[in-house]
Amino acid sequence: MNSLPAIFVSHGGPTMAVQESPARHFLQTLHDHHPSPKSILMISAHWETTEPTVGATDDLETIHDYYGFPRALYDLHYPAKGDPDLARRVAALIADANLGAASSSPRGLDHGAWLPLMLAYPDGEIPITQLSLLTVGGPAWHFDLGAALRPLRDEGVLILASGALTHNLREIDREAPPGMAADWVAAFSSWVSEQVLAGRSEDLIRYRERAPHAARNHPTEEHFLPLFVALGAATPGANGRHLHQSFNYGVLAMDAYAWD
């Protein structure tokens, strides 16, 4: 089997499951950008733990981890199956890289995981294993985590990291015209694209001090950390590919990238 890429996507809010948008259409065509995987390792911004934790269960519950949305969004169910063998392989790779002893959990899929999966692989036929982010880890640790997971790409596993290129929900503008971006959002998005396409991993890891408006675009880091897992899983020296760019509500950059 050909080596699969590591991919970062911006998953947006729960309404993306039912509302048309350029980002939703992109996720519906995500499978066109790589060979069919035998399994998917999902990393979502919505699962943070104090130690590496791997989902290890056969049947994955669809977790509706949001509040105040229309009833239809609580009726959604993604018929995914787990991959306990992949979970054990992930735990072994983490241990071999001296990144800690990964524990296992019967936890299901949060919306940062099942939402893009539902759009990209609606039949739910590909087994899924979810891996947590580390609450106390930063970009460098998650980059090292991705590097540890890199061998999976040659084993038929798609590494799919789901977060948000920008994530300042306090400044959402629901009146913003479709596709419009605030200047500080556009500047950050352009800077990230430049570094990814040029293969400047160190600049990305140090984005907090080098990127324009970094703290304003990410008041907290959890939605940006999945990008570093995908970045670390790239083949050393490989530049990233920009798969998608659009903006929602003036402040949410919905970019997606792939690394071979």
C-alpha cells in the first residue's frame, strides 16, 4: 500500500454537519486527496488528557459534546467501529519514543472527530482509533508525538488531525459576509500557509512568538495543537500541501493541509 499522508483539517462548529459551506464541501471530498486507508487515527481538539490516552473499544459512541444547538444535531449518529489493534500499536509507538505510557479508554468520538469523519467517510466503514491531546504539552511535544506516529503512514493508517486554524469564538461576527476575514485572521492564516508550504517546522512550532496576532487567533492552544501532530508525522524535509482555505463568521479560518 502507498504511504498515506498526515492531514490537518479545521472542523468548525456542529452546524457544519447540516449547513452548506465551502469547508463542508471540502470535507465531503477529502477522500479524493489520498488512497483509501485501512484505518484512521483521529486526533481531535476536543479530547485533552493529562497523559497520552488511546481510545480502545469496538463500538464508538457518537458524543454530542455541545449545548444549545437544534435538536437535529443531537440526533446525528456516526456508525463507526473501533480498531483495538491500532490502539495497541499507537500505545507501543508512544512508549518507544519515550513520550509516556499511554493508557486506554472506552471513550467514543467527540464532534471534532465524528463531524469531519461523517462528511468525509459517511458510511463509517473505516475503523477509527482516537488519540488524545496532552493538556500540559505544547507544539513541540505534539510535533514529537507526530514523529513517533509516522510509521503508521506506511501501514495503511491515515493520520487525521482535527482542530481549527484560528479559534477565537469571542470575536465571531455572525453578520460577516461569506468568505470575509478580519485583517488579523487573514494575516495569521497567510503566515501559517507560508511556513507550511516552505517546510519551516521550527517557525511553526514557535508560532506563539513569530506569527502575527497569534494569541488573538488562539487565546488557548487546544484547537491548533492537532496541526503539530500532522506536521510531525510528515516525512522529514517534505513541504506541506494547502488543501483548502475559507473563512466563517469573519474570524474562523477553515484551512486544511496535508503532509506526505
